Amino acid sequence: MATFHHGHHASAQMTERILRVKVRVKVRVRVRVRVRVRVRVRVRVRVRVRVRVRVR
């Protein structure tokens, strides 16, 4: 890989790899955020159910 480092084609491959990695990271972050939101919603629902039971 080091021998192709100074070539234009190699630099193009590097940029493509960097972009792919960035896209993957963005997707992972989005998935994590969605999971966190779902967990928060579930916790809120559980708390509401507990409160209703206590009121009864």
C-alpha cells in the first residue's frame, strides 16, 4: 500500500475509504440516538403505568 501512496488513483481510493468510514460513523450515531429515544419512551411509559397503579 505504501508504494501506491503518492499516486492519484491511490489518493482517490483513500478519499473513498475515508468517506465510507464517515458515512458508517454517521449511520451508527443515528442508530444509537434512535435506540436511546426508544429506551427513554419505554421508561416514561413504565413510569406512567406505575403512577396509575399507585393512584388506584
